[in-house]
Amino acid sequence: MIRPVITAWKTKHPSVSGHEGQYAMREIVDTLLYQARTGCQWCYLPHDLPPASAVYYYFGLWRDDGTAETIHDLLRRQARQMRRRHEGPTAIVMDSQTVRASANAPKETTGLDPGKKSPGRKRGTATDVIGLVIAVLVVAASVHDNAIGIALLDRTAKSAPTVTKAWVDAGFKGAVVEHGTRLGIDVEIVQRKPRTRGFTP
């Protein structure tokens, strides 16, 4: 499924020297999947895989020019079809979560979540109803959920134009609902049941 995408990418990006490359694209993709699955540091990739420098070269290019996202969207559509769903989702769930950042993280990319009194970053996600990722955003923890929600709706409208419904928790406010209306997405704020403690779906 992804071979035509990578083949087309290679055709558009010929080597200046005319060199075809020492490693097969399948080996590059396998190594990227290994790194993503294990989370190992690039320099600790097993020696029987292509070297980190060669793999990271493609990783960086595909991340920056949208090729990785194109591949992700193809695989998401296939996963949805395997679950007997339409390839384009019509509903999403949006949420944000504050996570602690390393002490070495640049100060301009981190902040303090005033609600949770927690320092670090926030990751905002939009997933379809079976949990497959539609859009992701990582920002400083000080960024309000409204700004995250608006950005996620914009990304969703671009990558999954079939979406017409979004569920969010009470951390997202009216600005997100209004922005969704402008995009043709009905945003519903789901309230917690009274006297509920802890996390409840």
C-alpha cells in the first residue's frame, strides 16, 4: 500500500550525484517501524539494520514534507475498513493531557498548566471513535484548551474532511464550539455526571 507513495517520493527527489542509495526503501521503513515500536535511541538501533544516519535522513524529510502523514492516513483508512467502517471518519473525540517535560527541555516550549498545577507540555489529540489518530498537537502546558481545540479542528478539517461531529470535555469552551460550526463540525461538550470521582468515560 505504501510502496507507490515512497516510489513517487523517490522519483521527485533524485540524488544530485545520481546515486540510488545503498539501502532498500523497505529496510528504511522497517527500521523506522522498529524505532517507533521500541522507542530506542537512534544510536542504539541494532547493527543488522541500516545506520541511524541513513534512516534519520529519510525520517526527517518525510516528517517535514508530509509524506509520513500521508502514509499514516493510508494505513488508518485500511484499519477502518478492516473494522467494517467507512474509510473516512465522521466523528471524533478531542482531549488534551498535561505531561511533565524533561528538566533539560527548552523553557520556551514548556509552561505551567494552571488548572492542574503541573509543569511541562500538553498534547492535544483528535481520534476517531475506535481510537485511531486523526490529529495531534504538542504545546506548552500553559496553552489553554480552547487554543488546542481550535487547532485540532483545523487539522481535522484538512486531513479528514468527512468529520461532522466532535465530542469534547468541559475543558473546551464555547470558542471551540463556534469554530467547529464555522468548519461544519458539530462540537458537543460532554458534561461529567454529578458526584462522579476519578476518570469516567
